Amino acid sequence: MASISIAVINASTVVDDAAVPPVVAALQRQVHEHFYPAWGVDADLAVVPKGQKPASGAWWLAILDNSDQAGALGYHDLTTDGLPLGKVFAKTDQQYGEDWAVTASHELLEMLGDPNINLAVLDEAETGGGRLYAYEVCDACEADQFAYAIDGVKVSDFVYPSWFESFRKAGSTQFDYQSRIRQPFQLLPGGYIGVYDISSGSGWTQITADKHNFRARPPLGSRRERRSVPARERILSTVK
């Protein structure tokens, strides 16, 4: 039994309740069999039946329509217990022709990799300064075209710790689960990553592999948006 429990809550109008358990079963396999061996972080997932509350002490993965709904229903920055909360905007995915299951995988793994949304890695420049790279494990390879299937459910590719290790030479080790990335900090087509340029001090910005279909402005309540919010200003969820 893993030390982390994650309650999966379906509050979306575009995702049928019957569609959730098969996705959660695939996500559970991904965490146990693929993510845990690479990252050393494990979790047990459970679907919260309609009308019931998540177990106390559980982290949440909430399936919502869009960011407006997240605010209206009270799914804010943290659970009611002040614990990590991931959000899947299924209707927004639908509008962009994306798979909500891939997004759920993405959000789940990134929540496990950096639950407090405050970790970063320094890539130091030879002349001083450098960049901080946000510790997000799916952004670099997040496009649906790089997803893979578990029991017929598409899930997100994810990077290995080596992706954040600048001393690694190209092709010297495995950088992502699907072995598509060849070197540290490489972005696959459609990928992006949050960076903080130390010299400029201009705050968190995004670098992208390409501009095609990239939503530069992060959705309200997303991990990208919350990274710029100080921990003291994060809001507890108020959903009943």
C-alpha cells in the first residue's frame, strides 16, 4: 500500500461517470509499473462515487469542464485539508481535440513529481547566472501524439530525472519513458517548459518547441498558473 492516496473526482459534464474507472485503472498501472520505478514515488488511486466525499488525507485529482467551473465549484489551489490538488479541464481538452485521459495522466504524474509546485533545477551558465527549469515531468513531451496506451487508455509520456541533469550527454541514457528524447532539456514537438532566467529576474516564462497550437496563457488554476502564486496566497477548496 502506497503512502499517498489520491481521490479521483468527476465533476465534468462531458465525461460520463462510467468512463472514469477504466481510465483510473490505467493510471494506477502507470503509477505503479512505470512512474514509481523511475521516480521512486508511488500512490493508490480511488474513484469517489457521486454524492460521497473524498477520504480525509487524500490528495485530489478533479475532472472539471474548464477553469471557470473550477472556481465556481470551489476547486481552488489545495484540497480542503491543504493537500495537493490536480485539475483536468476535460471540456477544454475536447475543444482543442485533446484526450482528457492523457491530461489526467499528465496532471497526476506532475502532482506526484512536484506536489507543492515549488521545485526547480538550475542549469548554470558558464558565464554565471543561468536558468531555473520548473520540475514538471510531462510538459516536455506532453503532446497527445506522444501518448501511449495502457489497456486501451492513452496516457502521457513523462521524463526521467536524467532530463533535468545537464551533465548527461546526448544518447547516454534514457530521458523519457518512451525513449523519444535524446538529451537533457530537449522539448518534443508541442512540448514546453517553465523557466526562470536568473540574470533578468523577469519571473517565470515559457519556452516551447514550436508555437503550433500552444496555449501561451495558462488556464486559471492550472499548475503553470499556480507556480507563480506564493504558497501563502493559495486557496483551500470549498467544494462540499
